[in-house]
Amino acid sequence: MSYATLSPLPRPIRKVGAPLAAIIACGTVAALILILLTAVNPVGTTIGFGLSTLAMVVVLLCYLWLDRWEPEPPRLLIFAFLWGASVAIVVSVVLELLVESVVNSGHSETSFFTVAVAAPVIEEAAKGLFLLLMLTGVRRNELNSLTDCLVYAGVTAVGFAWIEDIFYIANSETLASSLVTAAMRLIMAPFAHPLFTTFTGIGVYFALQQRHTWGKVGCIALGFVGAVVMHALWNGSALVSPGAYFGLYLVWMMPVFFLAIVLAVRSRKREQAVVAQKLPGMVAAGLVTPAETAWLGSIKARKQVVSAARGFGGKPAASGVKNFAHQVIELAFVRDRIDRGFGDPRVFALQQQEVDGVVAARAAAGPALHWLNGYQLPRP
């Protein structure tokens, strides 16, 4: 294992692949949707906005907790949420209305086909498009693990569910029915949309492990089919009968949700193992010291060290140490990609960029890191 090194020079800000114009555009569309809903039903929309926002904040906090080991760029997470709340919503509504006009022309009630077949295909495709976008440009560099794919899939779906839940709650005829709808969607199934799109995220992750184009396409297609099937079973059971809905919820959805949690937690543990495996090589290359490996491989120890650095040199020292740890972790994942046989000129160039980042971060946090070499971590 070898790491090329350069002298510590100021490092340019990482481009995270989330153009500010795109974020503003998506945010504007989401705001216009809320304004339109408010104009039609101000009371219902206000109730839906408050309850849906509260529930989705809880779901988002769960994803941020999952993302603690290698936090994703905030701008990309914001872009993912707003994509779900704008592009995915608009595309889904337009296409579902078109399908309904063809399938159920002349009838007022929405057809079973639209709800149980067309809607799952369209909505999962609209949400999944963001994951395909993540495979392009510098955004691809952020997909280092299954956890990353799950986080982007989940955050996109949370944005979609946020607007959709507001719509359904606001569309109820009475306050009582609004509260019943809120209970069904926000208490029983706040993770429904994220769970569906999780399958697409898993497909994207396995696609990243493939060397051939058809292998990549096949993995993404299988993941998408899984998302559509889960979504179709959920929608279809709700139309069949209350017994079918609650039966599917208990016998199928809850076990799959539990397995998804287990998969996510195991994926984050693997992230920790990857970093631990790469630290000895970084020590040999002179990028980190043996003393620093004691806390770079643990979230709990990292928090303790950042807190200690804050006591030593205030907020700048804490930020410097935190940034150094983040750069080391980014380098570890790039190195892991190379060691697994996925090195190419682009990846090797990225490795050099990350090495430069570690060197620059060490220079910026030098006094605090020097002091921390003599710091004793509290015993667990």
C-alpha cells in the first residue's frame, strides 16, 4: 500500500456536485406546491404541514444518526430532500394523471391499476432518478459504502413523503378524517417511502461493485423492481381491505423494515472496519501518528477527542481536528476502492486529492493534534 504525498498547501473547497442553482430551483418548486395546497385548503394544509414536518424530522434524524461515521456533504443531502419534495412529486403527479386519463377515462374514481401498479412504478422511478444522478460527475465520489446509498435513497424518499403526506392530510374532508389519515401515514408508516426506495439504493450499491455495464444495469434494475414490488403490495393491500392492509403490515412490512435496520447498522460497522484496516498504511506513509489511530477508528473516541480539542484551543481547534478526521476517513474509503481492484486514473487522482487534504488538514490543526498526541482517552 502506498500513498503519494505533497507538501501541505491550501486545499481548494471540495465540489460536492450540488449546484446552488439546482437547490434553489427545487426549493422554489416545493414552496410553490405548498402555496398551491394552502390556497385550496389552508386549514388542512396547515395541519398537514405541522404533523408531517414533525414526523419527517424524526425520520431525518434517524438517517443523520446512521450517517455519523462518514457524514455526507450537507448540500447534497439538502439537494436529495428537495429533489424528492419537488422533481419527484411533480413528475409523479403529472405521469399518474396521464395514466389515469388513459386507463380510467370517464370515471371519477381512481382505478386500481393506477394506485397499485402505475403509481409504484412512476414514484419509485422519480425518486430513484436522484440515485442515478449521484452516479454522475463528482457526486460519484461520495458513494463509498452501502450506508451512503441508503442515506441518499432515504433522504430523497423523506422529501417525497413530506409533501405527499401534507397533500393527503389536507385533502381529507373533516378534521377527524385528517387526524385519522395523519395517524395512518405518520405514526404507522413514516418510514414507508424510505423503505421502498431502500431497495433501489441497495441496487445502486451492488452496481458500484460490478465491472461490466450490464452487471451494473442488472443490479440497479433488480433494486428498482424490489422497490416497486414493495410499494405495489403496500398500495394494493390498502385498496383490498383493512384486514389485508394490517395483515401485510404485520407479516411483511415490519419484518422487512427490521431487516433493513439490521442491514443499515451492519453497513455502518463495516465502514468503521474499513477505516481501521487502512490506518496502519497511513501510519507507514506518515499521514497519521500511531497515537491518532486510537481515536480515528471510533465514533465515541472521536467525539471525546474533538471535545478535548475544544477545551485546548476553542472552536477553531475542535473544527480543525474534526476536519482532519473527516479527511482521513475519506482517504480510507478511496484506498479501499483501490485495494478492491477498482482503481483507475480517476480514482488514483482522487486518492492524491485526499492525501493532499489530509496533509493540509494536519497543517491547519497542527497545534491541537500535537497536544492530542499526549492526551489519554477516558477508559470505556
